[in-house]
Amino acid sequence: MPERADVVIVGAGHNGLVSAVLLARAGLDVVVLEAAGVLGGAARTEHPFPRVPGLGQSTGSYLLGLMPPELLKTLDVDIPVLRRDPHYFLPTRASGSGYLLFGSDREATRAQMARFFSPEDVAADDAMQAEIGALRDDLGPAWLAEPLPVEETAERYVRPALRRTFVDLVRGSVADYLARFEFRSELLVSMYAVTDGLSGLNAGPDDPGTGHNFLVHNMCRLPGADGTWMIAKGGMGTVARTFADAARAAGAQLFTGTEVKEISLDGGAASGVVLADGRAVRAKVVLGACDPYRLIELLPGGALPAELTARMARVRRPGTTLKVNMALADLPRFPCLPPEAPSPFGATIHLLPYQDSPMASLRAMWTDVLAGRLPAEPTIEWYVHTTVDPSLRDEGGHHSSALFVQSVPATITDEQLPSYVEHLLAVCDSYAPGTSALVADAFPLTPAGIERHFGITGGHIHHVDNTVSFTDRMPYATGLDGVYAGSAGCFPAGSVIGAAGHNAAQRILHDLAG
């Protein structure tokens, strides 16, 4: 461990590693300190199953979609990704009762939608996809720049015809945005609302800012993605390993199992960090690639501008997602699928509550969460990625799988967890009978478990809720000389994007040059 560096980066998540690459290539002496025993933050490939020790699993983030292709070009790295085709699967419970299986064949998807839903839903979906595609193209360049307020972002980046739409979407609710297109099927609306609008949020479908999360989750611009999310070959740890290799090649020094206790100041400016074991590394620049609330805790009280700490306190929310990582002995079977249907297992499998009105069910689910109750019918995104990426499988042929459950109370306890996991598997059984019997092992993570395992404050996978957008998120320059932030809690949003790491590094280089 060196005693001095030009820059100390606290946290070796993907954003911290991106910053390390860029700062080290600029000639700076960079030290990255990670409290966990592994690199990558939530972008990890682990072997978490004691009963199936050879099976690889992306335990935190599951998919790669939002990373700007321009960032990969700037870093001169290649992350091997695998296209999911089909990418959406919406099953029903009974044989012959219909299904949706969206893939790259747009005409086949439209025909399915017309048959399962209606021609009016096809027209609505076409209109929405065209509008979102245009906003995706317009907003792309903004993600690798300093954030502007929403209205200024619209003025600078968005085509005039869509500026009002953009502002209303970012500030409004996903329910209101989807209502504009007059879908006839509430089930289709609820699918889009959950997978893009509510994913990772502490919010319900009518809450302001859920429209921003919907837009963020539709910013997939990687080559070959065609607006969809993709699988990183070898699991999400491939992302971290790729960036870590590039950082080391540039001269950055990376240390795991090295917890930072505090950021030291001298004369109101950064002077380095003190480790939990008492050692110190002196540096005039400290970049917090940890979540913003962890960064705030590392600083003396009152060191940051009062307005910033008050604003971040106002938007602080705990996580409300549950991750159930599973090892499956075999693939389940969905009776709704005919034998000639393509394999649905690379897709995001949507298990949605739709007893009466699907949207009413979503609202009732969120009411349960706000009241501290575990929803009887939660929304589940189900993944089985080893059919697309067999490199993760073990010698016994097990499949890695996960239930990504949107929305549970942040207060769910470890004592409640086993019975609720059984309940979730019973929901899976209602779509694919016998699924429970295929589970060879499980590694579930409540919000508190996410906090413990990944070191994310409150277990919120976005660090700062994605209802908070643009300049309302944590700024790269904190207002305290030499102290910067560059994590998922900053612009553009929470997810595996890397833009915050890029933008924070650029801000540091700009300030050092000035």
C-alpha cells in the first residue's frame, strides 16, 4: 500500500474502475480501495451455492444494457455480450391460454400481440417504440457529459417535437406516460410499467419520476442490442474484470479487502484517506465511487455544503427489491407454450399479478409495501441465463436462475425470508408446475442482505432512487475541494452504465488542469 497517490478512489464497482482507467491513462498515480474481497461492486460473478459449488451466478446486476457504446470505444475495451432472442416472455397459467414471446422478429411480435391482445395494442406499441427510440437517440450523447437541469437537457439534446414529451416523461409517472398511447390491454401496460418503470425503485406506478426510470431502462444502445438488454458472457463479473484489467494496465493499483474509515481533510480540502486498520494514504483528490450516503458518512459532519447534504437526505430511500438467486437441476416447463415455440429461458420472464385489473393489482401491491406487508402477488422478473451462456454451468448441468422481485417492504426480515421464498416459488409453480422441486439451492438477498453483501447503503440497487434525475442526483464535484463522487447515485442513473465513472474522471482532470 503506497503512502501517497495523486487520486484515491473509494470503491471498486464498475464506475470506480472506469474512473481508474481514465485517470491512470492521464498520467496520474491512482489507488483504488475496495472494502469487499472482490472487485466489481454489484457487477459480480460468484459461486454462491454451497450445494452446487461449481455453478456461476451474477448475484447482483443480471444484465448489461445501458452502457454507452461511446464509453467502450473511449476505454478501448471489449465486453463480450450475448443477444437474448427472444427477450420478453409473458406467460399465462393454463395450457393453450396464450402467451407473448418478443424477439428480434418485429413482425412475429406484432402478429403475436394482435392475436393475444388486439390490433389496437399493436398500433399503440408501434407508436410508443418509435417515440422511445427517438428519445433514446437524442439523449445518448448527454450521458457522457455534465448533467443539466431537465428543461435545459431538452433544449440542448432533444428534437423540438419531443421536448415537452421528454420533460413530462422525466418528471411524471410511468402510468401516465403509458396511458398516452391508449393500449387496450392492461396486462401489456403493466408489463411495461414493471420491467422498465418500477425496476429497482422505491415507488409505485403513479409516482412522479417513474417515467424517468422508464426512459433510463429504454436507453439500450450497445451494438446489436436493438433497444434490448443483453447478457455479459461469463456473468456480470466479466464487466468488472475487463475494466480492472484495463486499469492495472494503465498503472492503477487496486486493493481489495481494504476498508476506508474516513476521508481526511486539511484546511477544508481533501488530504487523503484513513483505513480501518489505521494506515493512511495521502492524496489531494479523493473520488467516492461508493454510494453517495457512504461517501457522506466518510466525511466529517458539516464538511459538505449544507444544501447538498440536505438535498441528499430528502431523496434518500431504502431498497425495496428482493433477489432470489437459484440453482436449478433442470429447466421448468410452461404449459402455455406449444412444442414448436422458441425457448423462452434467455428472456426476462414476467410473472405479473392480474386477478382482475392488472394495473389495480400493481397499485394494491404498492399499497401493501407502503404498509409494511409482503405482497401476496408481487411482480417477478425471472431469469435463466445459462441457456444463452452455458459457460456458467457446472459439471452437473445445473442452471443459474434468479427471481428479481419488485417491490417488497424494506423491513422484510431474515426470519420472514424462507416462507416468502416458498411463496414466490409457488407463484412460479402456478405458471410452470414443478419448478419448486427443481431448486437445488438458493441464495436470496433482501434489501438488508443487499446492503451486507454489496455494501450499498439501505440496499438500494440504484444508490439514489431513479425517480431522482439529472442535476437532482449526487454531483460529481461535491463542493468540497478535492472530494468528488462518481457512482450509480450520480447522473445519469443507477444501473451498470459506467457513465458516472467517466464523467467524474473528466471533471477531476478538468479541475486539475484549471
